[in-house]
Amino acid sequence: MILELENVGKSFPHPSGNENVEVLRNLQLQVNQGETVAVLGQSGSGKSTLLSLLAGLDQPTSGALRIRGTDLAKMSEEELTRFRAENIGIIFQQFHLMSHLTALENVSLPLEIFQRAGHAERSRKALEQVRLEHRHDHFPYQLSGGECQRVAIARAVVVEPAILLADEPTGNLDVETGEQIANLLFDLVRDTQMTLLMVTHNRDLAERCQRQVVLQQGQLAEL
């Protein structure tokens, strides 16, 4: 098992200061290596909060969240940063590319930060995997939205993460480009046997995953 949520809850202080707002409660989820799982839910259901917890960007208020058997809440900030860099890839809806870096430099960034060997060669290979090797020296403003998302996917997978988290990966693209990106993403996940957990409101995209769960009123349920 690569991912396990055990009674995970998340609350935030209420603006009035009188009580906490419970966003997630008693979440239970188990994901095996190589599985593809979609998390569905309406706006405001807590999908973004859940993704932040899974990415180690925030900590649960209660319960345990384990990736590869490691409870993220029990790690120091330095340990968590390194663990996240080595085990978790994240694809954002808005790409979040560095505008002053080329496609190759954007992909290389997570490898260079932790001084991983062979970063240039590995980054070129990642761009080849997303079929952008001919655009390695282009800046984000010179790329289309679909090409920017391909660069973002390459950046997420270049560290060969155990689990790939995707936040509405086609939500910022037109239908045709979104379908191309979805095909690319699922082909890549299949070829590498990577685990994929995707947050989306797109049911057609969700149905391409092996499992679908829905987040309603702060709780997860299998579909």
C-alpha cells in the first residue's frame, strides 16, 4: 500500500474566533501501488484541502496520513521537504512554471534543488516522454497552454515519484487539448506503473481511473 488515510480530519479557525470550521472529517482511503484514483466533488467540498494534505503542504488536525508507510505529520519540516521532493509529484491546473526559465530549466528545477546527479539528461528524457524535446529551449510565454501543461507533467515525473497528484490537470485547457493531455498522462502513468490520484470535477476524466471516490460533506465515499 502506497497511500493510507486513517480517520483524517482537518479544521480551520472560524473568523469569529468562537469555533473551528470542520472541512474534512474521518477520511478513510487506501491506495495501492500503480492504482489510478479520481476524487470527485463539488466546489467547496474540500478537494483542494485534501490535495494540500496529500502533498504534505498542510497537516491534518486529526488522524494519520501515510505515504509509503511514513506518517507525514511526524516528520520535521526539513525531512518533509526532502520526502516530498523524492516521493510526490504534483501537477497543478495553473501550470506554475517559472516564467524566466526555459522548458528544460523548469523540468530540471526539482533535481537541481537537491543536487540530483544527471539532472540535464534526466530532464531531457522527461521532455521526450511528453513529446516536447523540440521545445526544450523555449520559455513558457512561447508555449501554448497544452505545451505548458506538458512541461508541468515532465517536471512532476522527472524525480520518478512514487505517487503523482493531479489537480484538475485539464481544467484550464480547451476540450481537444485537454483530451490530448489526458491521453498523455494516462499513457505515462501506465508505462511507469506510477500511482495517480487526481482531483477533478470532470466525470469523463474520472472514469478513466480505476477507482472513483466522491468527497461530500467532508467525507469520502467510493463510487
